[in-house]
Amino acid sequence: MPERGGRGSVRGVKLVVQVKLLPTPLQAAALEATLHACNAAATWASQVAFEKNARRNFALREHTYTQVKERWGLGAQAAQHVIKKTCDAYAALAANLKAGNLGKPWSKRYRKAAEKPVAFRPESAQPYDDRMLSWQIPDRTVSIWTLSGRMKNVAFTASPEHLARLALYRRGESDLLFRDGMWFLNATCEVREAEPATGVEEFLGIDLGIVNIATTSDGQIMAGRAVNRGRLRERTLRTKLQRKNTPSAKRRLKKRRRKEARRAKDINHKISKRVVAEAERTGRGIALEDLTGIRERVRLRKPQRATHSSWSFAQLGAFIAYKARRAGVPVVFVDPAYTSRTCAECGHLDRANRVSQAWFACRSCGFVDHADRNGSRNIRRRAEELWRRGAQSTAPDPPPRPGRGTGRKPSTTASGARCASPGTSAPGR
């Protein structure tokens, strides 16, 4: 089991293991009725929270706990989780509004989110704790609470790797969810974190981009044009099917939905594994760009907007960082300002240095290199400077804070780097 730190806490990386439930028709009906009741109760509790401005757990519980139990027939633990889920939804909404993820306060999208209660879909995930859900991992079954009572021997399936992880590291709540006609349980696991490497002097810089998703300071280019072509093909097909709007087109859209997101997630996992393995093999740390708020800072032409918004760079950075924590590889997030215009050889900064998307040519010393590799070398140098000054980060992801511009005018030398403070969560596999 993971080692325990001070005050009974567990030192490790939180991962989510998803298993597929295989319920009988009677079991599936009971699960569906339970999920619908919990989400109906959560929607009602959300309206109460909105009207009474009671968005903290204890305050909302005073107004809703008894009614949630009696009106929807929920047990004590289920009612508590419904109220907590509602409060968590308002906390997430407040964070998104503050970070500018829903636009400016006067925008239509911002007002639409802020001026009405949060609503829950009937199939929204419902959290379960160990009082409501017990795992029999050797038998591959679970015992789960429903409105019809405790339902035992609900079968599930998972890979051998996930079964071993569940047996060793499962800890905390699990989420029940229904998606595309299938039932799943997302279990939280806390995997032991490796001891951070000491004596690291060099870093592997990673430049993230649209044409080339990730380029290392060693010159290795990962993914790129082939991935973009696939994304364009998928987006074009989706547009055609939406315009056609026939029953068969709708069935095909439903079958292909989330395909692009699943593909991007899979590629991000593969890239992050290669990056962490290379850094661990060579005894280096990893330097990443802190791209928080990049959507608000960057202005793009209309044809570029879909491409820019379709790839989850934050997800890739989070995957690299939490895998690095598991391997004991230090990670530093640096300010990416002007890395694409700064010469990695002499430090000269000039907009004209970036002669094209693919090539960099310094106007001062004549150095020529692939533009993304030059940027990754600047990222590496900034991380090494931070590391030498003691600003270390083994964070699983950059901190959630509002996006902001650099606020600086270009100079003839590279701008200073900064380091992101550590986070606490780590999605992935």
C-alpha cells in the first residue's frame, strides 16, 4: 500500500481506474432508477442553493437534507453525496467564471451560466463511498446501494493491470456513470509516488504546438501533420452529417461522438509516456510551457480557431507531469513568452527571427534551426535557470488561475522564466 505521510495522509499520485459493469436487465433497471433519482434530487438542491445563496455543504444541508431523503427515497449517505455534488458543481462554476473560461462578465455565455441554477443530466455521474459500494475484486463483482436496496453480485470487467491497481491502491470514492448504453465505475486509486530525483542538472524541453503537437529539445517531433489531417477529416465529416440531418446521419453522429476526444487522449498518453521514459533514462528533468489562459491571450484568424481549440494541451501537460511524479522525474513549468522569437544560441530576440512556421533564423548570429526545436531549447534553458535558483516544481498540472498576458515589451534578450506552483490531482492511466 502507499506509504502514509504526516497526519494519516497518503503520499501518492491520484489516478482514475474505469471498469465496465455487466449488470443483468433487472440490475440495470435498478441502477438507472437510482441514478435518475440522485440527479433529480441534485437539480432540486441546486435550485435551492441558487435561490438562498447557500452553496456551501453545511449551509445547503440545513435546507435540503431532510427533503432529499423523504422526497426521493435516498439513504443518508446518498443524500449527503447529492448535496456535496451540488456544492462541488457551484465551486467549479465559480472557478471557471473567475478564470475567464466562460468569457467576460458581460458576455452572453457568462450570463447564461451565472444567472441560472446548475442543472444535472439524468445520467450524470453519482459518487459512492465505501459505505454504499464494496468491491470483491477476485470475483470481479461489486455490491452497490440502489433505491431497491443493496444489490449484490454486480459483475464488472477490467484489464489485469487495472485489477491489480484496484487491489493495491484503490482509495476514496467511486463514481457510477451511464454512457452510450453502458455502465461504468470510476474508482480513485492513489499510486505510490517515486522519490524525486536529486542532483538533476539538465532538462528535456518540450515545445507544444498546433502543427507539431510536441517537439523536444533533442529534436524529436511527436505527432504533427498526420494527426491534424485526421482531425480535419473528422471535423469535415461531422459538419456534413449535421447538415444532412437525416435519421441515419444522426445515428452515425451518435456513434462517432467523442471519437476525436478519445483519439486525442490516447495520443497524449503515448506522447507523455515517451517523454517521461526519455527523461528518466537520461537522468533529466522535464521543462514544460505554462499555457494557462492561452485561449484568451492569443488572437487567431477564423480558419485557425477550430484547430487551435481542438487539441487539449493542458491534458498533455497534466499527463506528462503526473507520469513524471510516478517516475520521480522533476517537472518545471516556465513562461513561454517570446520562446519562438528568441535565439537559443545568442539570446537575440526579434520578431523577424521567425521566418516561417517551420524555420527560425537569427538576425544577429545567423543561427538556423527548426522553429519548434529552437523554442524547446529556450524552454529547457529557462527551466534550468529556475532549477538552479531553487524554484522546483513536480506538479501534476499547472495551477488553475486566470489567464493573463505577459505585460512586457520585447527586448534584445530572452524574457525571464517562471515556475508554476504544484497542484494535487492527476488524471490519466
